[in-house]
Amino acid sequence: MSGCMEEGYVNMMRESAQNQISASVESQEYNLVATLRLNPFKDGKGWCVLWGENIQEGICGFGDTPYKAILDFNNAQYRDV
């Protein structure tokens, strides 16, 4: 294999590995929300994920997209009350 072909192969393998890592991380982000059987819902112009009766008593996350709301919800698990 020529040097150029080897470099192309290495880059392709690196990209494939990165895609697998990204998919795994994204799957883990959805895991908590799926386990709690929560669904992002539209809240004004954004999205919300809520676990509890309301945002004052529960844990919630907000974002411009459902995925960003899930990320914010996951981070909210670690915020000080």
C-alpha cells in the first residue's frame, strides 16, 4: 500500500471510530430520559424535559432542540438546589 493510500485508510478508520464514539455518547445522553420515560415537549419557542410535577419542584432541562433539552436535563441532575 502506498503512503498516500495508507494515510487515507488511517483517516477513514479514525473517522469511523469517532462516529462510533459520538453515537455511543448520544445514546448514553438519551438513556436517563428513556429510563424515566420522559419525553421532550415544546415550551414556547424551545423544548423542555421535566421530571416532576412542575419546574419549581422537579428537575428540568431546556434547549432550542429536543436533544439540547435532554443535555440540559442531564446536567441539571448535578446542579445545586
